[in-house]
Amino acid sequence: MAPRIKTRERIIQGSLELFNAQGERSVTTNHIAAHLGISPGNLYYYFRNKQAIIAELFALYEGQVEQFLRRPQGRALTVDDKTFYLEALLAAMWHYRFLHRDLEHLLEADAELAQRYRLFAQRCMVQASGVYQGFVEAGILLMDPPQVEALTLNSWIIMTSWVRFLCTTFGSHGDLSQDMLRRGIYQVLTLEGGYASAAARPAIEALQQKLFVPLDSPVDGSAR
């Protein structure tokens, strides 16, 4: 018999489900309580308001990203590591997609969360820069420090704005799919194409082919 999930954890999981499906702005604490079959008072016993739930979800997202976005110690990076990083980013983006979709609103509504996010973003870019430098030292990417910095910034911009791009350009909200997010990972990988070493290029091109997902838009000429 599976262990019973504690109420606090049920609130976190249920909130994430609703936020991802409907958007954070469309969901109230009453909606969450009704979804879980508990009273609003029971929910407020664990979380004083919706912002507290969002802060908890952000902390979980933050922890997941910082767990994998780091350079391995004691060994050189390989192209297989690139697959690991990209797939881990995709998993985090998908699991917490409401954060990416509603980010600007969430940060405007909560000054403390905004400050936490700024610090998180700074740490992520430092870590990502170190990862790219590791690929340079391994002979996989051929870049100088200014190019590493530019690639880090451009990758961050794509990763943090891709969900909003899909929503505003294609009208994708509740119908976001992992394939649509996978295309965002592909976009990041294409930024590196011009820097790939001759030895690493075949493996990187194979990874690009694996990640490519066509978008039904004028961008790829498939719009009707």
C-alpha cells in the first residue's frame, strides 16, 4: 500500500497541476482547495496565501535547476554531457512551465520573489558560463571568453522566454507540449553550431536532429 501523501505536499502538487494547466492568474486558493477536496481553511493552515505556494514551487524549481546546472568535477566534459544538460533543462521547464509563462507577472506581484529570482538568474549564468568553458577546455566548442559570455546570455534569454514566445506567437497556453518546449532546447543548441570543433560537429549535429521539432508557423514555411 502506497504511503499517504501529506496535505501540505498535496497542496503543492495540486497547485502546480492547476497553474500549469490554467495559468497562475486564473487559479485562486479556493480553486486549489476545491480541486483537492479540502476546505480553504485547511489550505490556509499550511499556506497563508497563493504567493506562499508560488514561493514554495519556485524554491523546488530553483533546487532542481541548481542540482544539474554545474560543471562536473574531476573529469573533462563530453558531448554526452550536452545531452544531459539539455534534457535536464527540458524536464525542469516542462514540470514548472507556469513559472516561465507567467514570470513577469509573478515577479511584479512579489518583491521578495523578484529578488530571489534575480539572485537565482545570476547564479545560473555563472554556472552556465562555467559549463560552456568546460566544453571549450574539452575541445568541443571553440570560443574565447567574450564569446562564452555572449553565448551564456543568449542561451539564458531563449530558455527564460521560450514559453512566453509560444504563448504570444502561437496562442499556446494550456496546450503546451513537451515537443514545443523541446524546440526551445534546439534553438539553444543551434547557437553553438558555429563554435563546434570539427571533431565534435557530427555528434552535435546528430543531437540537433534529435531535438528538432517543426513549428507550424511562417518561420519554417509550414503555415497554411
